[in-house]
Amino acid sequence: MLTAIELGTKTLTAVTVKINGRGPEIVQSGTADLGGVDAESIRIALGKTGVSGPRGVLIVPRALALLRELELPAGTPDELVAMVRFQVEREMPLPLDQVRYSYIETGRADGKVRIQVAAVPREVLDPAVTAVEAAGMKVAGA
């Protein structure tokens, strides 16, 4: 089972799905008003949804994330990590130690690799992760 927690600007929505032979099946869902984006408000709102589980994925509002499509020279996995880090450092309005980022390769052609990068300020993401984990759910991704 996996729980997705969407952190909106005014509400928190949580949905737990179970994968079975017929595909994903929703087993729990709930929405609660969110008093703020601080850890205590998130913990309280998650409790009000009635949704629980061992692990979850945190979804932040698009407005709080920086998304970029990059085209980089193809290279080894280690080279790609370094190139993405360099580009995130160049394009983020905050220092690299103040953001969390992740990326996925979306395609390759003509010696180039396309990368989708998502970055979120730590001041937004870290309290949310702390709150969700304080409510008893391990954050498996954000």
C-alpha cells in the first residue's frame, strides 16, 4: 500500500491505494483544512483525514516547486549527476543547500539527454516531511 499526501495551500488531501490484480484500489481517503504549512498544522490536518499507513509520498503545490526541462550532453550516470547539480545550482533562486531536488531522464537523442528536474525549498519541504513522519508515516518521496 502507498499513501499520497497532497499539501495544498488551504487543505491537505491523503489517499491510500492498494495494488491488486485489477489495478490500484483506493482503500482510504480524506481531506482536512490546513491551518498553515508548519509542521504542527500538517500533523493535525493529516490526523483529521483519518488516513494512515506505513509510508507515503508527499505532493507539494506546483507554485512551491521549480520545474525545469534540461537538455544535457549524454554521459555516464556520475557525470549526469554532476551536470544536473550544476544546472540546478545555476537556475535556482536559492543556494543549493537550501533546496531539495530530484530528476528523471525523459529521453535521449543525438548524444543529448533530456532531464526533468523538480526542486523545492527546504523551508517548505522539510517541515512537511517532519510533520508527516511525526504522524507515524515514513515519507518515501516528495
